[in-house]
Amino acid sequence: MSANRLFKTCRPGLIAALSAAALAASASGARAAGDGLAFGGEAPLVCAASLTPSAGGDAGAGQLREFCNDPNGFQVWVDYPAELANASLLVDGVSIPLSAAGTTRIDAAAAPGQSTRTLLLQGAAGGGFTVRIVPL
């Protein structure tokens, strides 16, 4: 049966009642869902640490830029050869002794973040260290 023929055979009051019922059902469904919209998604985990040597070319000094969007935070480590084990690293003016293990944690955060720090190697000639960032 075609739509035109169906409408011709139905009483106008019935069509109005069915339309009102359909509108009421859709309106009540919208209210039950709430007044706002919720969006979800995932951002990729990005953590990076880079070391820029100072303008004077001193391999033991420079600027550390760190960034990590891990919601659990991150740690920043320096790795270095054994001959730097008795040296220390000034990180924003705070002295951190370098361990004999060849790796030392120089920063930690319990949340995502970014910062720029000044590094200066003390008690050893030259640099030779690398920086890495570890998401938690």
C-alpha cells in the first residue's frame, strides 16, 4: 500500500495522535540523555627531552627542555661514562651528585608537564652525558 493511500484511508485524528506520541517519545529520550554532550578519545603518549649546549660551546653546560603528557608523570635521567661518576650536575642551581652506576635521576613529576632547566657539569672536564625521559 502506498503512503498516499495509507494517509487517505486513516482518520486525521489518528495521524495526529501517532505524531504526538512519536514526538513525546523522542523528547523524553533527549531529556533522559542529559543536557550536555560528552566526547571521548585518546591522545598519543609523547615524552621528549632535549639538551641544547650553552652558547660558549661548553659540553658540560646547556639548557634541558623536557615535555611529557603521561597522566602518571615522568622521570628525567642523565646517562654518562664512568669517568663522570665523581662529578655533580647543577640543575637550576641545585647540585646533584652523579652515581657510579652511570645513570642518575635529575627530575621527577607526578603529572604531565614541561619545563626548561639549566644544567652545568661540575668536577669533571667536558660533558659526554645524554638525557632521557621515562614516562611512569
